[in-house]
Amino acid sequence: MPIPFGGRRPVAITEAVREYINKWWGQVGYLEISSWIESCASCAIEGNELAAELLGTIERIKNKEQIGDAYLLQLAWFIRDVQDKEIKKESEETIKN
């Protein structure tokens, strides 16, 4: 699901972030996206501002709305952090076994 650009010329790093998120979005599928939405909504209800912003960004992507560069970067960084933690956890489990 391509993320729409605003009315200005894209910056190289912004284009890379958009490509990263588009690739992730295409790989994870509907169930995982739904899980992210549910998790973010649950945390946002408890007052977590980051979760609320991530939820808003994911919803804007779903609705094909324009998204600010800072929000895209925030989402990409969060996705990367989650993926790094999953890889580390899998590595630790492999070493234990």
C-alpha cells in the first residue's frame, strides 16, 4: 500500500523511510497490522502518547491519507526497534536450545 506524498518534493531519506514502511506493510499482512492497531489503541487509552501517535500514523496509512515526515520516521524507527528485539529474542532462544 503506497504511502501518499504531500504536495512537496520528496527528500531522499523520506523516500527511503516510505519504502521501508511499504515493504514492512506488504510483508506482515492484515492480522499483524490489526494486532499493532489493537496494541497501540490499548496503550493509547492508558495515556501513552507514542502509542497514540503510532496509531494515528497507521490509521492514516490505512486510509491513504498524507502523513508528515516526522510521523513516518517515528513509525519506521519503532518498527525497526520491534524487529531488532524479535531477532535478539530468537537468537537467545536458539542459543538456549
